Amino acid sequence: MTDPERQGDAALTLVQGEARTNEAGTNGKTVVFPEAEALVTDGGGRIAPLTIGYETYGALNADKSNAILLCHALTGDQYAAGVHPVTGKPGWWEAMVGPGKPFDTERYFIICSNVVGGCMGTTGPASINPATGKPYGLDFPVVTIRDMVRAQAMLVDHLGVDTLFCVAGGSMGGMQVLQWAASYPERVFSAMPIATAAKHSAQNIGFNEVGRQAVMADPDWRAGRYLEQGVRPEKGLAVARMSAHITYLSEAALQRKFGRKLQDRSAPTFSFDADFQVENYLRYQGLAFVERFDANSYLFVTRACDYFDLAADYNGSLAQAFRDTKTRFCVVAFDSDWLYPTSDSRAIVHALNASGASVSFVEIESDKGHDAFLLHEPMFVATTRGFLESAGKARGLRGRTAPGVCE
């Protein structure tokens, strides 16, 4: 696999110390922030220059009031819609972004960026460290969700947008939504945190640690210096993905799709081959993942999730994070999501209620588990459309109207 960020670096220029936007091959759009605009991380690190890979869909209206920021989940990227230039597959939110869809590109200006620490155009551990001329590897600063949001704010500023009509995202993206609402309440008119939590549970930290250890146990990880040595820890990263992927599904979904069906055989082989369809499916998911994701990035983004505890920044009070906020919220959960269960969303709603915020809450019945927000769920589609329509009326946006749930 080629390194998409390295492909883009050759096309980037810094002129008179100012950030510049470029079209950069498979990266799509990128912006580079120079040394003078370094991103200082929560851990005391400093990232400069900082490249952010992003995509936009639709057009910004005259008063710049229709911009929506979409925040991607753990292994997502900026390609929310259209055809992904690396995988050739539809964008991760193709079901939700486009003309006539809830995030209507004929009405809204959609922004989606690759998070800092990622591997699809934004500076991360696979990027070249200007101090050494080699990939950062583990020399890259450990980043937090707040660092990711700071970088997004730099991009939004660069695009000339003062206030976002909505910030929306699921899973790790939902964490970013909550951080945006806490860090920049005056810049967020409405927010949709979906299938997420205000802090990572011990169970989630544990799952992430299993994945990280799988990567680091691969002999080809080479203490994070594998790019310099021309190898990749593919087996370890594939196992990490397989383990994580199980958490994105539900028992009902796995049973309905696979059960105990055998894979291309009529009887067990009495070996450790992939006898069962579910084994074959997970192996496929692991192999496909290593073709598009950097192993060190996986370590960094999972760590960012583990460190996320929004209430800890406000003396242990989640309500204080949203004190006096004027942002309108729609919190969405799925009843079969055991990675970020409904109780996590209810805790967010209770905190928002305690802070006096305008908040709606919807728990959607689905047997698709955590990944339900990425799939076509009619109630989720209606909820999103309804919330945006209601918020749009309050904002004074003109456009399509449609009935919805979260109003």
C-alpha cells in the first residue's frame, strides 16, 4: 500500500508562512499549517507543520450559516460520501450524505476531515518528522480527542466558517461532537452525538489494549519503525481489527448472518482452517483493513479514545461541561449497541438536562449493534432529517422540509 500522506506532501507548499489549500492526488483536499501555527497537544507535544486532509460536499451559502462538520469514527476518514479513492468503495456515510439525504448536499455545506494522528492525509505517525527526515513512528505526540477538535477548528477557521450549523458523528466521532460543544459552544448551533459516550469505560479501554498489544506483538512492528525497514505488522493489525470488529456487531446480527454455517464445506475439517463463515468473515475484515490503515495510527487513535473523559476536565461534573450552552442537541443510541450502550447516552442527556440545554434523545431499536449508525436504519434517517429540519428552522435556513422524529 502506498502512503497517501507522502503522495500529498509533494504537492503542498507554504507561502509566506500562511496555510495553503491544495489538491493532492488521492488525498483530495489538504491544508498545511506552518510552523507558526503549530498544534500544541494536551500532552505537551508540538506538531508543525500540520497537514489536514479533508473533503467538502455541497456549497457554503452567502451568510455562511449552513456548514456542517462530520466527525468520523475510529478508523474512518474524510471520505464520508462518494467513492473512496483508496478502497474504491462508497464513503463511510454514503447512506446519509448526498442530495436529498439527511445531510443534504443541496442544502448544506458538509466538511469532513481526517483526524490528527490518522493516516489519510492528516499528519500522523506515518508522516515525515521534519526533525529527522524519517517517519515519526512512536516519536509522534500522543494525541487526545481535544487535540483532534483543535485541529478541526483550525481547518474550519481556514475555510472561513465562524459558526457551524451542526457538528455530527458517531462513536469516536461522537466524542469529538461532545468536545466541540464543550470547547467551542459559541461556534456550534446544533450537535448530534451518536452511539457514543462522554468517557471510555474500563471494558472499552481493555478491548483497545488487546488490539494494541496484537499490533506490538507482531515481529514486523519493529518498535514502531516498520516503515523505515520496509515492512508492516499486517498480521498483528489484522487481529486487532478482527477483535474490534466483533464489538461493532451484536449477537443477534452475527447469529442472523452467520449462525454456525460452514464456509464452502459440508463438514468440519478438524483443523484450524476457517471452517465457519464467521471466521472467514472476520479474517476478510482483518485483511481488508491492513490495506488502508497504518498500524501506528491505530495505536494513537485508540489511545485518544481511552484518554477521553469529558467530565474530568470540569471537576468531575459532566453538566459543567455544557453550562449555559445554547447549542441544541439530539443524542442518539441504539438498543443493541453494547460497545457504547444506551446508558452512556442517557448519562449525556442527564448532564445536558442538568445544564439547562435544549436536548432530545432517541433510542433506536435495531439488531445491528454499534455499527447501526453506519447502515441504513429508517428510524435513524428520519431522526437525523427531523433534527436538522427543526434546527434549520430555528437557524433561519431555507430548503427542503420533511417530517422527522428528533424535533
